[in-house]
Amino acid sequence: MLTLIQETRNQVIDLPRLPLRLASTILNQRLTYDQARTYQGKSYGITEQAGVRRFLAQAYGEFERTGVLPS
């Protein structure tokens, strides 16, 4: 894979991992990331909301780092 990336000189976006429990809740509740930032549910509160915000901030940071997307 690394050889292919080097040969094609493509940008690589290293997205952070969303914890499995958060990802499962977001998928099971059919939430968008925006909804997941404010969702209140059983075993899903401010700690989980903060986890989603942290994930999004890191992901957006990676997109911006590439310079591919307009700022």
C-alpha cells in the first residue's frame, strides 16, 4: 500500500478511530454526527458527546492538513 501511495503521490488522510461503543450507538440510533453531538440516551451523555466532538475535531483537522478541501 505504501508503495502505491508513493508512486501515485496521493494525499493520505489518517482519520481517528471512533470508539466502538460510540460508533455502535450512532449506528443503532441512526444518528448523524451532528445529532450525536447533542444526543441524550441511556448510557449516552456528556462524556460520549465530548467523544464525538473530539473525533470530529481531529477528523476535520486531518482534512484541513491535506489542503485538499477549501477552508
